[in-house]
Amino acid sequence: MKKEVRKSLRQENEELSRKLQQFERLSRNKDSIWEARLRYARRGLEVTNRELAFTNSKLARAIRELESLRRELEGKVQERTKELRRERDRIQRIIAQLSDGLFLIDDADRISLINARAEYFLGISSVGVLHHKVKELFSRTEAGDFFQFVAKLPQRARGRFELAKPEQKVLEISKTHLRGKEKMAGTIVLLHDVTREAMVERMKSEFVSL
């Protein structure tokens, strides 16, 4: 009986020993698997970090290039803006010093520019006519008859208009298109004082009739 008990215990011990060894092997295998996974993950992270560092370097270089390009473009825009302003001021000075009157009608039929000589000829102020349509000026100003004459005058034509106010003057009116790249940008109207010429012609006519 005792022998059978001891034998049974020995068998159980051996079985437990085998199971323990098997468990240890499984544990070692499991640890090996986790270690392999960790090593793979570390290598992947190292590769990813290198790629990120390379990408960040390229991005930083691109940002520096864009910033340099932006500064260059801003400098060119500022310089071009200065040139356009200088050109605009030069043109405005030329227009202001013209001996002839001049005003510009834009493509919406509004007075967009008028020089001092035209104001003097017509006895009007730019404040009262700028940005107003030509038809609105028929009754808005004392020069309404003049603006009606201009509206009826064909493009690329000339005509004479006699002013009674503010002074008796005879003006030769010229209309011409102002064209942009793709369409008509407006109309330029020039006012040339021909009072003296008209007076001489009148005197000649009266002399001939006499």
C-alpha cells in the first residue's frame, strides 16, 4: 500500500515537473516573441523618426525658400507700386498743366476725371460733376447745354460750342475712345479754346459781306 502511494506521488511529481518545464518553455517562447516584437517596434520607430527628421528638414527648407520668395515679391510689389504712383502723379501734373480742357467719361458714362482748365472753361467745380453720369449733368449744372452737346457728338468727331457763361468763348470739342486691352475703357473729351480764331473768321466774313 505504501509503495503504491509513493509511486503515485512520484508520478504526480514527475507530471508536475513536466508541466512546470513546459510552462517555463512556453514562458520563454512568449518572452522571446514579445522581445522580437519590441525590437521590431523599436526599429520601426527609429526608421519613422529618421523619416520625420528628414521630412521636417525638407519642410523647414521649403518654408525658408517661401519666406525668401515672399520678401522678394513684396519688395517687387512695393517698387512697382511706387513706380505706378510716380507715373500717376506725373500724368496728373501733365493733365493739370494742359492749356486745353480735358475730362474723362468712363465706361459707365460717369465723369471720372476733369482738369482745372475744363472747370475754368465751363464755370463748374469738379466736386459737382465727378462720379456723376453725363445725363445727370444736363440739369444739375449751368453747363447742362454743353454736356447735352457732348452727349450728342459722335465719337471721333469735332464740333464747336459757344459758351455764354462764365465768359463768351468758343470751344472746339473733340471726342475719342479710350480703349483698354479687351474693350472700350471710356471716352476722352478735349476742349480747345478757339475764341480768337472764331472772332477772326467772323471779322473776315463781315468784311467780305461789306
